[in-house]
Amino acid sequence: MNQDVKTTDTVPVAPPPPSRLRTFLASDIVYSWQRQPVVIIATLVTLTMFAGALFAPWIAPQNPFDPRQLELIDAFTPPLTTSDFTGNFYLLGSDSQGRDVFSAILYGSRISLLVGFAAVLFALALGTALGLMAGFRGGWRDALIMRIADVQLTFPSILMALLIFGVIRGFLPRSMHAEVAIIVLIVAIGLSDWVQYARAVRGATMVEKGKEYVQAARVIGLPDHRILFQHILPNVMRPVLVIGTIGLALAIIAEATLSFLGVGMPATQPSLGTLIRVGQDYMFSGEWWILLFPGVALLLLALSVNLLGDWLRDVLNPKLR
Amino acid sequence: MLAFLIQRVLQAIFVMFVVALISFSLFHYVGDPVLNMLGQEATEADRAALRAQLGLDQPVVVQFWQFVINAAQFEFGISYRSARSVSDLILERLPATLELAIISAIFAVVMGIVLGIYTAIQRGSWLSKFIMTASLIGVSLPTFLIGILLIYLFAVELGWLPAFGRGQVVDLGWWNTGLLTASGLRSLILPAITLGLFQLTLIMRLVRAEMLEVLRTDYIKFARARGLSKRVVNLRHALKNTLIPVITIIGLQLGTIIAFAIITETVFQWPGVGALFITAVRFVDVPVMAAYLMMIALVFVVINLVVDLLYYAVDPRLRVQGGGK
Amino acid sequence: MSSTPSSGEHNAAAVAGHEPGAAGQKPVLSVRQLRVEFPTRHATLVALDDISFDIAPGEVLGVVGESGAGKSMIGNAVIQLLEPPGHIAGGEVHLSGRRIDDLAEEDFVPLRGRHIGMIFQDPLTSLNPLFSIGDQLIETLRTHLPIGEKQARERALALLTEVGIPAPETRLDSYPHQFSGGMRQRVVIALALAAEPELIIADEPTTALDVSVQAQILALLKRVCAERGAAVMLVTHDMGVIAETADRVAVMYAGRLIEIGPVNEVIRHPQHPYTVGLMASIPGLAKRRERLYQIEGAMPRLAAIPTGCAFNPRCPHAAERCRTERPELLPVGGSRAACWLHDPENPLPRRDTLDTRQGEPALDSPGETAR
């Protein structure tokens, strides 16, 4: 094992061509991955849940969003039971609508992951754009953006997400609330989380801006947008991706929290958080499976994505630790 | 030093100004307050009258100024949903939230510091490793899931503690407290743990990291070389130096506790301001949202200022700036 | 010739470390075959290897060497403040005849400050910034002496006066950042001496100070220790400091003690080829050379210490024996040096002209032996 470390350590001594550098980087990550059983388990859990969410329509016995497929007569079937009425098998039981909990979890994590990824991408894009502008242009734009960032940082992001959610809903007619819930959620979570990307990108941009190659590019008269997108942007992406890996776990948790609070996904289109909110009502009446399984699913998802994010951050950027 | 404080106060005022602007925009642009208050059936004349009464016919700047003045007097108008004064709604629910937040904060700070010190000093012990692993899980889990787990375990399965509500409350006239009855105290345990757990793990990890840093410094080594006992070195010298940077974060975390109370209050059906706010968001009850926003902003700004002052009081390097030779 | 402590003399090789004290008294500190190891993932590093020496009461022993030679490690090992995973892996340390290296941490705590005082390199970081110097002095005094707050305060004032802090009664409640570097080092000395320990370990006490302050601090250290009859182990890389302050000097190389003897003897007649090179490379001590001497190569890393004499790859005299067999400290002149040149039975022949008494060393020859 120790010898492996040595060989990977000595590779950069001889200047490798870019493709080999990439393989070296990859092998380093792979090496670190192999050494941590917790990370391996987290990866497997994450991949399983991703796959389950992605292929939900093919795996799930029913589409829980389609009321026509629900058998009301099968309501509250316990787990691992075949219904006497319809002959349907309920792996994880069914809820008050006769909705198969297993299917609901698959479709629910689909929504949770979709919102999580989209919100992170939104925050990342917005934060990077604003950070580039603040760092590269400076002046009043920088001052304005950073002031807004400061004010927003004063508040926890879940509170920001709640507020943004409330404001957007205020502008929309009530009838549209359920339909656009998913977009509103993505925007609210994304808007609540752009600041850290903007700060990281601004700092990195200011560092890059001072470097000679950027000065040289300016001297030869390259237009600003080419300098920005071809030279600076690639160099500031690393911290952004590192923040993004952690951000995904946070966004998933934020979505679940909002949905749990009843201001996220509606019960007709439940995400994991909505399922837990609905299931909470049955905690005292004995139908424990309606709460337990979505809860465990969210727990596994949040925990393993978080662990993976932590680990990736350490591998990609040991300095942030 | 004074310059620093003035700068901080100015920054606080700026934050409050921005928040007031947002709250005001909510009022002004989200929905139609007159429509919301009078309903669809009111006549045009009634609407115009109310509009004039509310000052909505004034220029925007004047309206904003009026809003700020009202806010300074804790006057936020009438809730669209319950048709009651927003300030009354908030005031009657504030004690529940504050009691929960303060107890959670004490729990989080005390346990966080104690566990942080323990895991720093006994770095190699299995108990430390266990606590660190558990804290990683604690940080990764959503607060509401922890709350539900606690309810399931201690209320449903074991039946030791109440699952929701505030228990029996004593009305002191200006304050209603759950701290004076057994059922009130029992009802407080699970929500307080739920709310405090996340901050506890954060504080613990922070104290641990900072303490490990301090334990590596020369003055700790010199303190040991002077023959001071382990206890004195760890708990007198190292702890004081550890806590100074930690104060800032802890202070900011306290503000977060009040914000996170929203989630805990929903899980435990705790009759506090957070639950009120969630209902307001759900039903787009703008006056309540605006009032809550202003209140939370004020709490955060005040905490920030107090943290700065505390920092200044604890660290002699700041206190006697320029006093040396 | 008196005086290794009689306790654990089962180790026959202790003869090599047998070192007469300055005036033949019982030594305050007696170190025998001390070995300090740092286990790492790849290998166990030997940071100190077979170190033996004595310090007599009132004596100042200078310890010199390049950075990384292990000179600070000796002090840290004696007072048992080695950074983990470093630990004493062999040998014995005796303080006033009592064995102390095998004491458990809780038994060792009362010795620190009371019997062994320590002064660190950087006065700026040695004092806790959040406690007034009065607090730190009184706390130290009351830890070791059965006195009350008021008495402790009086003693603290007396100590500050003694180390030359002007108007101490007004400075007692000041915080470290209100003092200059030199003043802080005076406070550090007062703290180290507060409980009148019989041994002071001063680890580079003047390195971090302005040159103009260095001499004052050294003079102060020497005076207060002499007044108390305390023995001093002065660790430094600066031969000038040694020449000015120490009675005897020990030269470290790659975790080993390679030469020890009276200061004048070692400076004027260095016996180990490394010491010869070291003295020749110091501006003040090298007698009007055209240019300063430079020892070829660099000190080996702890992970790669050569077999035999650790200096052999750089030594102009190195022979086959030097690469296989490790020399012990052998008496020569007034001092002792770990070099086969001084083997009484079978002295190694000198290979060339590297000798301070004969002038310019030949710079080209060491290269050959190194290959």
C-alpha cells in the first residue's frame, strides 16, 4: 500500500503530458476512494438511489402521480403484503390513498434529486456570473454585488429560501401554485445559495486577473469576454465545483425541509419531504411504514451524498479542510 | 477602536434598511393589500377610502418612510388571514419561540463546548472518535428528520415525553411560560434537543478544531514547561484562547437557532412565531411575513453587534490598543 | 574524575559518555545513551542517537548544530515535552541523581518549572496573550511554592526587578503585547526562574531578538543563573553566543553528539572534522581567512543517515572503517570527539590538509569520498 503512495507521488516529477496528468489525477482519486470503506458504501448507496430515481418509471409497480393507478381499496396495506382485493404486492406497504410506498419513494427521490441538481446548477451559474463580474470589473458592480451578498449572508439560507419562495408565490396566481411548485422551489433554493459561489469566484478571479497571462492577453487587445471565458473561467472552476459537491447535499436537504414544512412540493406530486410530512400523521396510528421508509430513504440519500461531497472536497482541495 | 464600532453600527443600520426595503416591497408589490383586506365584494369607494387611510395614495417614498416609522413602533398592520393585528399575533407567540430558542442555545453551547474540549484533549480515545462520527451524521441529517426520529423513539415507542405542543403554560400577564410546570418542561425537552443538535455539532467541531490549534502553540508548551498542571493548561490557558474566535461563530449560530425554530416548531406543533411564519408563507400573508422578516433581521443585527462588543471585552489585545510601549 | 550517578550503570558503554563535571561535583543533569525516535508511516526516524553528557551545578553547557541536527530535541526530551509521536526510546536521564526519564506524565509535571526551567526561542509567542504577565507569574509561583496571593505578587515584583523590567509595579498588570520582544524575553526568563529550578534549558533564547538586545539577554541569563547556581543547557546554532556564554560545548550532527569539551578547547582545537569545518565557516572565529570555508554537501535527513559515522560522506578523511563502524566519543586533547582519527589504538591517518592550524582546506577532495 505504501509503495503505491510512493509511485503516485513520484509521477509529477517528470513532466507528464496533459492526458497523463488527467490519468494521474484520476488514479489519485481512485486510490483515496479505495482506502475508505465508508466512502465506498456512500458511493454505492448514492448510485443505487440515483439509478432508482432515474429508472423509476421502469422499476416502480405504479405511477404514484397518476390517480387512476391508485387502488383506494388497498389503502394502508402493510409492507410485504399481497392485497386480498387487487392482488397487488406492496413491498413497503401503501398509504391512505392506496399509493405504493416503494413507488412513491422512487418517484419522490426523482423529484428530490431533480430539484437538488437544478438548484445547485442555478446557484452555481448565477454565483459564478456575478462573481466573475464583481472580480473582473470591480468598481460599483463589485461593491453592489458584495453588499447584497453580505446582507444575504446575515440570514441562514433556509430562511432565505422560505422568503423567496413566499415572495414568488405572492406574485403568482393561486391556481398556478401546484403546477409551478417545482420551478419555484428550484429558484428559491438556488437564489438562497449563490453567495458562496460568487465569493469564491470573485476571489479567484481577482487573483487570476493579476497574473501575467491575463495582463498579456489585455496588452494584445483580446476582448474582455474572451479573456473572461477562455482564460479566467477555466481557472476559477475548481473551487466552484468543490462548493457544488457539498451544495448538492445541502440543496437536497433544503428541498426536503421546505416540502416537509408544506411550502414545497404538493401532496399530489410528493418529494421525499412531502412523503415524510404526510407520513407523520400516521406515526401514532400504527401505519409506521408510511413514515419510516421515506424517512430512511431521505436519511440514506442525505448522508451518503454529504459523505461523498466531503470526501470529494478533501481530494480535490485539501486546503479547504 | 471606536471607529470599528461605528463602522459596525453603520453596517447594522444598512442591513436593517435593506431588509425594510424588501419588506416594504412585499407590501407594495405582492398582491393588493386593499383587495386582501376588504375582499372582492367591497365597493370602489370603500377601497379608495381604505387606500387613503392606509396612505397608499401617497408617493412611494412617503409610503416607505411611513412603513419604517411604523416598523420602528412595531406596527405592521392587520394579518390578511386572521384579520388580527400582526404585532398582537407575534407578541402572543413570541414567548414560546424565545423559551425554546434560549433553552436550545444553552444546550447547544454548553454541550458543544464541553464535547469540543473533550474530543480535543482526548483526541485518540474511542469515545472521541464515536462522538466525531456521530456528529458527522448529525450535520448531514435534516433537522425535521431528527425531530421525527426523537418523537418516534421517546414519545411513540417509549412514551416518556410528549410528542407535540407546549404542555401546560402559566400566564404571567406580559409573558406566558412553560418553564414553571412539569408538563411544560417535559414538552420542552425534545424540541430543544432537536433545535439545538445541529448547532451543537457545529460548535463542538469548531471548539475542537480551534482547541487543537491552540494546544500546538508555543505559549501552551511554555505553560507546560512552567509546570502548570494539565488541568490548568487545558482549562485555563487553552480554553480561554480557544473561546475567543469561537464566540463569533457561536453568536451567529444563536441567530440561526431562532430561524431554524421554524422547522422545529412545525415538527412539534409548537405554538411559536416560526409556525406563524410558515402559515404566512403558505397563504401569502404579507404583513406577517414582513413583520417576521424585520424581527429576525433585528435579532441578527443585534446579535452581531453584541458579538463584536463581547470580542472587544474579552481580548486584551483589542481592549488596550495603543496602550503599550 | 568523579561522578556519573551510580544508579543504573549496567550499561558498560556508559564509559564512553563518562564526562567529568566542571569542578568534579555531582552533576545536576546526567544524560546517558539517550535515544529519541519518531515512528512514521514509512520508518522509525532516530532523532537522537546515543547521547550522553553531564552538566555540573552552575555550569553552562552550549549545544550547537545545524537546524535539524537534533539540538532542540535534547532539551525537549529532558523536560519530556517531545511532540508526539516522538518519544524516548532508550537511555537514561538523571536529575540531581534521580532518574526522571521513566516517570509518568503526572509525576513529571511537578518537576517542570520547579526543578527544570525552560526558555523558548520566541518570546512573542511564549506568553499567553490573554493573561497579564502578573497573572502568569503568580500562577507559576503558586503552582510550585506554598505561598499566598499577596506573597506571590511581591515575589513576582522582585523577579521582574531582577530581570530588569523598569517600574515593575506598573507593568505587572500589563499584557504581553504591551512589551517589546526583549522585555518579553526578560519576562520569560523571570517565569522560567520563578521557582528556582536547578536546571535551565534555554532553547535559542536570543535567536528571535534584535542583535542589539541579544547580548543584554544573554548577560542577564548568565547572571541570574550564576546567582542561583543553576546549571544551564544553552541550545543555539550561533557559535558566537556559545563562545560568549558557555563553559563547555557539545556539537550535534544528524542526531548524534560528535564532540564535547571546554569552549576554548573546542573553538581553538576542534577535533572532529565536522567541528573543524564548522569553526572554519564562522566569520568571527575563522582567523582572517581570505574566504569562509564551506563544508561540502548537506547534513543527511533523519530518514537517510549513512551507516558508520554519519559525517562520512562529507568527510575529507573518511576511510572504509568510517562507513561501517560508528565511532564513540574518544578523548583527545581537552575534549572528546566521535572520530576514528582519535582512536588511541589505531588512529585513522589524515587524508589531506583540512585542519584549521594548517590553513586553507582543500575544497576539491571531499567530493571524491562522497561518491
